Amino acid sequence: MKIVFLGTPDFAVLPFKAVCETTGVQVAAVVCNKDKPFGRKQVLTAPPVKIAAEERGIPVFQYDKIRVEGVEDLKRIAPDLMITCAFGQILSQEILDIPKYGVINIHASLLPKYRGASPIHFALLNGEKTTGITIMKTDIGIDTGDILMQKSIDIGEKETCGELFYRLSVLGAECIKEALALIMQNKAVFVKQNDEDATLTKIIKKEFARIDWTKPADDIVNQVRAFNPAPVAFTFLNGEPFKVYETEKCNMQGRAGAVLFSDGRLIVGAGKDSVSLVKVCKAGGKPMYITDFLRGNTVDIGTVLG
């Protein structure tokens, strides 16, 4: 079976490798977004999936708008099946109609919950205990296609977005191999989604990561987990940006945003209960545990973060 794989970031690398290793599959091409400047020096950097494809000698196509630039290339390749995984672009019906077996997508949630661009972040933001991978048939909507298979995993109590990303990438690789076997054996059965249960996630913006201390401590702790390692939850301490990488809920009560305790621990009041800051980073510094931070920085009780 001739396949074109569409994916860009780290999350898609393990599923891509799994497809390459599947018996009876030929990955004819990879499609990803274009190289982008990265880091403080803005070095032009290739997407992780592009690097993985080039290591295997697989042709790579990069488009800003696949619906405009990629149609003729895909028609020329004439794949039997296309697989998308964190590709980040919406396919046109013209593209969906090219492969004989259509397009299937590896999505990091248990659809129809958390459709859209940021399912892992929002599962953590909302304090979900379980998530998973859905293999679905791509249609013209946003993650609205029929479902081939789903597998779930429990979310760890302190698990961060980066940790959950990796575990779901591993699970996505397992699922796509099983899904390909079903398709090649003509055993694939697709089931329609229940749109009444659907939720849609937004693209993550930096302002989502600013801590609102009037929210309950549970929400703040979840927010910090959801935005670790990026874009990183933040607040302001003495007027300077102050990143927060790890927190714990406490039962101390006090003014929202105010420092309630600062001797070896830094506990800040929330809308309900309080939050102990475990790992932080001040402007221009490096992430450090709060015990190390307090050795070199004095934070008075009553100081307000915000």
C-alpha cells in the first residue's frame, strides 16, 4: 500500500516511524509545514518529521497552503492512503478524494471530546483523568470524521503536557500500526461520532498561560501542568515576569495572588485554597526549585503576584 504521511512536529515522529515499519506499506512521500526560525537567534530549523523522513531517504514536500500548492503533487504520487498526524492544515475535499482509501487521522483525544488543535493542553486544563488516541477518517470538518479505533490512557496526577505528549505519541504509533493492518485486511469498520458530545479546542496563545489568581487552586495547578513545557504559565512578581513550571495545591486561605508563606516554601493565595510554587523562573534566569530561589531572593508575606 502506497502512503503519503502528513505531519510536522515531534508528536508525529513516532507514528511516522511506525508507519514506515509496517509490513506491506511503502511511504512514498512526507508532507509537512515549511522550515521556521527557532530560538533566540532565529535559526531556520526543519520540522522533526522532515528530519526523520530525510534520514530514510523519503521525499519531503513542504507547503504553506497545501490546498493551493499541493494538489498536483499529490495527484502525481497517487497514494492509496494518506495519514495525517498533527499536520496543522485543513485539507480540501479535492485532496481528500485523491487516495483510494481516503485519509485517516491520528488524533490525541477520545473523540468527539476535544476536537481541534490543542486536545492535550485542554484535557489537562480541564483536569481530565483519562484521555487517549482516536484513529478516524478525515472529512471536510474539524475532527468530525467516522472513528476506526480508540485507545485510552490514564493521566497522571502531576503529569505535565510534555510528558503526556510523549505517552500519547507512543500510543499513536501503536494505534496506527493496528489501524493499517485492519485497512489492508479489509476489516476496517468506521463508526459515526456523536456530535452532541463534541467539544472544540482553540489554538494555544501565550495569554492563555497567564495565571489568574482568583481562580481555584485546582484550576491553577492544572494550568501550570498544561503549559509545561510551553508556553509556560506565568505571573508577575514585583513587576517582572515570573514563570511557573510546577505547583501543588495547599489548603491555606488568604487573599488571591498574595504571598501567604515564604519560609522555604512560597505559598500564594487563590480564589479557593492556595498554591505552593515548586519550580519557578524569574526574568532572565533559569528554572529552579523554590528552595533555591528563596536562598537568593526575598519575597515578603503580603507581596501580590499578578
